[in-house]
Amino acid sequence: MEKTRAAAILFALFVVLVGLSVLLINRPSSRSDRPGPQLRRTADKPAVPAEAGPTKPKPAGPAGAQALAAVIVDDLGNNLETARELCALGRPVTAAILPFASKTAETAALAAGCGVEIMLHLPLEALVPKETAAGRISSGMSEAEVRAKVNECIDQVPGCRGVNNHEGSRTTEDSSLMPVILAALKERRLYFIDSLTTRDSIAYDTARRLGVPAAVRQVFLDSDPSEAGIRGQLVELFRAARTHGRAVGIGHARRETLAALGRYLGMAADYGVKLVPASAIVD
């Protein structure tokens, strides 16, 4: 009798243990019940390799395309010192030379001799002219006068490949003058860079309509003439080239500008940008 009772107790315990085991196996885990904190922490802070640092900028455009930047130095022709400093950069910058300046011809010869591309820095009329500029084209001139003046200025800078405007806020907004100027450039097979001294310029659109190879300035390099300012503007130029595939920056023939260009033009390679003459930028 006692053996029978003991056996019944053992059997009951066995059933209880089996039941508990089944419940434990089928119960959902606590991690599934509460996914919030752990999963959110992982998502908010993805793993980053310890050695990871800032990524280098990459060129824009189709695979294999090279971002291009042209640097133009304006206002050359008044002395040979800045022309020599420009040549000493050893970079494919473009020299924009004023006509009728005291050293125009010598500057053109010096730049050509060191392999620097030459362009005419054509004086056009500003909204508020700062000074009398020899060779300036201004409102009130007849079509024949404008053509003659453009050709006279081109002849002042032998070997020039293209033209950009010196001042010119009034002229580049003028729908009667710009077609005449650009038609004269087309006859001489020259490109045009709009220095964009006014946001209302029609020069680039007019050039494209007439079939004149053209481009537009994106960055003024030395509005802040400090070394840090010029370096910052070069960075902006290279970023613009990387974003758009090409970009034009314009600086001036000042010692501070040329010194900063000598120090920092090499940064172009860090941004995946190739420095080229202005003729390689136009379309």
C-alpha cells in the first residue's frame, strides 16, 4: 500500500516537472518582449572602425570624369614684377592683361615665354566707373565704334586666346552692346569669360546664343586679401569644381594674392580637381 502511494506521488511530481518544462520552453524571451532600448542604442550609434577619419572629397560627374578648375589673374600689364611672380607659380593659371597699360606688350611676351595662357582683360563700363580706362567700351558708342575698339584692344595683347571683362557691370547688362562685342570675339575665334560683376549680366547667355565659347566666374579669390581669406576662397573654388565638374576663380595681380596662390594652389589635388587654363573650361 505504501509502495503504491509512493509511486503515485513520484508520478505526480514527474507530471508537474514535465508541465513546467513545456511552459518554460514555449515562453517568449524577455529580449523579444522589450526590443526598445537595446535595439535603439545600436541603431543610433552604428559601429565605426577606430581608424576611420575624414574622407577625401571626390570629383563630380560621370565615372572617370575629372573635375576642372581655372584660375585667372586679372589686371596684369602695369609692371613686370607680378608677371614674373605669375610665371614662378609653375601652374596652369591664365593671365588676363589690360590693353594700353605701361607694360602690356612685355607682359604678354613674358607670359607666353613661360607657357602661361594669355587673355585680354577688356575694359567695359561699370555702373559707377572708378577711373578712366584706356580702351573702355561704353554706352553711347555706335556699333562700328564698338567693333573697332574691341579689335584695337585684342591687337594690344598678341597671342591672347580669349577675353574677360574688366569692370563692366553696365555693359554686361546691355542687350545692345554685348551682341556686338561678342560677335567681334567670334570673328577672332576667341572665348569669353564673364567675370560676373553683376548678377544681371546677360553676357554668358548671349555668348552661348551666338556660338562663342564661354564660361562664368564662380569665385572671386581675393575679395578678402588676407592669406586665410584667399585660401578659403580656393577651397570654395575646388568644391564648386567638384560639384559642377568645372569652375572658374578670378584673383588680381597683387603680391599677396600671388603669394597665397603659390602656397595653396596645390590643394586642388586633395579635392580631386585638375588645374587647367581658361580655354579648357569654356563650352
